[in-house]
Amino acid sequence: MGRHRAGDGVRAPWQEGTREALTAVGLEPGAVRDYAIRAVAEELGPGWVDVTAAVTVSPDDERRGEIVAREEGVVAGLLLVPVLLAEAAARLDLPVPTADLRLLDGVRVRAGDVLADLRGRTRVLLAAQRSVLDTLSHLSGVATRTAAWAEALEGTGAGVLDSTATTPGLRALERYAVRCGGGVNGRAGLYDAAYVTGDHALAAGSFARALDAVRRRLPRAMVQVDVTTPLEAVEAVLAGARFVVCSDMDVDVLAGTVRQVRGATLEPVEIAAAGIRDVNDAKEVAQAGVDHVVVGPLTGGGPRFRCTLEPTRPRVALVPEQRR
């Protein structure tokens, strides 16, 4: 464990294998590090200091701890733990703690399961504790909700598709958590697919004209069309749409729309249902014949997963000048 100069420009070292592990699951290491820096900065502020630990804990005191699940769920975000610890250590100019991850992201856990073993300077573990637990709680909550939808849809032939209703600044991480829970990522934003809605159809004059403009100007773009009525769905398909999102339709209307779309062309068309908010309705919606169920609440808010950091050696040493 090495030491590093404190300050805003510090770049903490990577724990061995962390960067490669992040890349392997589709996360960009630099973006993860930037997130970790922001998270730690929220805790330590512009002066990079934990004022309580600075006067009660010796900089040389070490501690071991375990991250423990407090309920059943699907874990996500463990790969970020070493990065958060490293950034906290760099800001405090202390050695980087070690993080031994007991499990892989995407694994279902029970209350009491140990997710990771941590060992290092107490000041660093205290400084990183909230960032680590908040990250795990949030991302594991997303993964757990996704798993519930995936289980509800099991055997229907339909899959869980996320939406862009994400927490600003956390989209890549939340999309990763969706994958950990067994879901599939849809478009990432406004840049990687042409997403034609009623607003675009109104501006262009119709869905057909909007789609024609997209095809002419963006011939290689992935195109998705969001519709709210059977008539719009058929118009879009006849105009060449091959991915149709049916928003806010009740099940009977949705089933009729699926039949009309399938009958309007011999070419394959992917159909997704959006606006479904209750997991108990998932199976009935899927049985209308859709390929995907788009679930906004996966990433748009919901219960967090409960976990804690438990010390395995509950001793805190006073700074030298306070010892008696």
C-alpha cells in the first residue's frame, strides 16, 4: 500500500485487476474514477477532511471491516468499492486500503452475507464509508428491482428493457446495475438512436414524414418509434419502422395493436410496451405479444438495498496528543 500526495490533482492507483474488471463488464474506468472523486468530495468537502476523525483517530490506526447485506437482493456496485477507497486514501494522503470482494456483481444474496472484506487505515475507511454504502445500496436496489421484473416475465418470451429515466450523472452505472439484475439496456440517450415521438411527428407533419427525414439524413441510425394509439403504430410500421414502443396502452388495446402491427408487414418488428409501473402486471402485459417491457421505475427511483460496514476490530485509537 503506497502513499500519495493529497490535493485536487491526485490520481489514486488502481487496485490490481480493478481496471480490467470494470472494462470487462462494460464500464469505462475513467468515468468510474470521476464518479468516485465526486462521491468522496461530497463527503470530505473542499478541504478534503473528515473533521471528526482528524481529532479522534490516529492516522496510523488500522481497522478491518466487512460489508454485510442486511436483506435479500441482487448485488451491484462491488467493483466500485476499490476505486472509492483509493480516491479517499489519495485525498487524505494515506495508504490505500485493500478490498477483497467476496462475491461478483449480479449474485443474489441473503441477509447476513458478507460482500467484501476491507482492511486499511481507519481514517480512510471512515471517509469512504458513506460513499461505498450509498453506491452499493443504490445500484443493488436497481439490480434487485430489475431481477423482480425479470422473474415476473420468465417464460413469457418478453424481456425487461430499461429506459433513459435515470439519475442525472449516473446513467452508465444504473444501466450496469440493470444488466446485473438480468435486464437489457435500451438506447443510452439521444445520440445513439433516432427516437421518433409524437412531438417529432407533429413537427414533421406525420410519423411517415418524420421517419422519411430520419432515413434520408441518418441512413445508418437505429430507429425507434414511440406511439400511443394503434393507428400511429400501423402508420409507423408501414413507413418502415421496425422497433415500435407502445406507450401507456391498456392490455386490450396493446394486444390489438400487436396484432395489427404483425399483420401490417411480413418483416420482423420488435414491439415494446412502456408505461407499466406495477410488476404484478408484467406477465399480463407480456402475454399481449410484446417482445420487451420497458420499465422506467428500474432506475427512476425505488427502494434501496440495505447493507452496512461492520468493523471486525472495533477499536479506535486517539490521536497521540489526546492519549493519557
